[in-house]
Amino acid sequence: MTDVRPLVETTHTIRGETYRLAVLRGRDLEMMAPLLREVFGPRGFTPEWVRRKYSYEREGRQAFACLAFADDGRPVAVVGALPWPIRHGNRSEVATQLADCATAPAHRGRGLHARLIDLVHKVSAAAGMTFVFRFSNELAFKITTSKLGYTPLDDLVEFNVPVRTVWAERVARRTGLGRPYDRHVRQVIEPYVDSGAPLASSVLADGYAGVDRDAAFFEYKAAFEGSRVLNLDGARVWLRARQGLLVGDMDAGSDDELDQGLDSLVRIARKLGAHRVLFQVSPGTRLCRYLETRLIRTKTRHVSCFDLGSKIPSDALRFTFGDIDTF
């Protein structure tokens, strides 16, 4: 293992209150689950979900999280960190993706988020990660770039394909029938599952730097939230069925095959009662250019990074929906 733990514990004192800051890995990470439910709501943030999400490692570098504990021992702030493989041409590095950034309402405004991110930087650098990157909303993006020294990158662009269908997915999830619906999803997509080579990031073929996906990466993603790679009339599509069909990436030899793949996605969405097909891609990529000629942009997701000694230029980085920690 190349992972090291140079900073296991430290403290942060403000307004007369001292917080214990700790770096956690493995089963210890399960203690963040109640905090995530408090901040984000009861959306399935169980200890099992935490275990699945933080089970990934790359080249001996493990996922970890930095937590702040109040004097009663409760975790009140967290910043998660996932080791993400990045390739640019023949050069490969391991970066850190920030995830699950949350602070309990009663403990906000005390500098905990900034201190935990600084701790993530130190642990990542010591473990050989070369930069840290983050997908974020408007507020988090402003804090990250104006106060924490992150460099803004090109936003992810979203394209939404509305699908006219009975909204079976929404009904199933709201009425406690999520598991039977997930079984139905597996039955519908099983004939299309592509068991061939992993789907390389479409941005790499464009000459950009992107996530270096291998078989282990796809196995991790499939175990985490059930995503699968399908072959749809010549187009290879990485998707996840949740709040519609979310397309992690899509690639094909020609625009005609991409057209056929997109039509197939809409047909599958109708069968599943999924109300939309959703893409998020970096601008300038072939997939983005293709989607711009057929669909309307709906919104963006902000991206930023912090350099820890990377030899990959930040302006070369491009991403797709599947690169996000929650996909």
C-alpha cells in the first residue's frame, strides 16, 4: 500500500469551542451516515451506502474522509475524498475528488469546511495524489474558488430529453416499491448489457485529460449505484436508472450510430416509465458538440480544481456525468 496517514488527528478552536478533526477510512467512515441524513435528508444515507461508496481504491490509495467532531463526540462536519484515476495521453495520475461535503446547521460559519478541505489536501499530497477536483453548486463554487484557492474549470453542460410516458419510476420510489422497480430495470436492460472491454472516457479520444476507467472502476460503480454499460445499435452507453435515465457517457463510431443510440435510450425510458434521459458533459468535446445539434442546454454544474503538483494541465481536463461521485 502506498497510502499514508500523516495527519490522523488535529484540532480546531473557534469561539471557545474545540473540535477534533480526524482522518477516517474503512468501516470507521460509517459514522458519517447520521450527519449526511441530517444535512441532506433521509435519502438512503445508510452505513451500507457509505461502505459501498468509499470502497474504491486506486494503486493502493484508499478513499477516506476528514471529519470534525464536537466535544460530545458527534461528527458535525465532513469532507469525503475519493481517489480518481486521470489520464492525459500516455501520462496517468491519481487525483482526489471531493465528495459528501456537509456541516451540521448548528456548526456552520466556524471555518470547519475550510479546515477539513485543507486536511484533505495534506493527506492527498502525502499519498501521492496530484490534484483535487470538485463538482459543486453555485454557492459551494463561489466559496471554493474565492476563499479556498481553487481554479475554475469548464462547467458541465446538461442536456435533458423529456420522455412522454407513464411516470412509473416516480410512483414506485414514492410508494416504497423501489426494489421491485430496480428488478424491473435489470430485466429490461439485461439484453443490452455489453460484457466487452470497459467504455473508455469519450473525452480521451478528443485528446483531453479524463478519467481512466478500467474494469475495476466499472465494477465499483455498478456495485455502488447499479450503473451498466449497454450496446444500443452500435452506440455504447453507460447509464444509471435513477430520476430518469442518467447517461454517464456515450460513444460510437459515427453520428448516425449516436442517433440510433439516443433513439434506443428514449425507447428504454418509455418501457421503464422514466420521464427523461439526462446527459452532463464538458463543452468542446465531441459528445457535447453532437448533443448541441439536437438538444437544448438546460443548466450547468460547476467544476474546479486545486493543484498539488500535477503535470497534467488543468485546462485539459474534461468530464462526463459518470465521473461524478454520486453516479
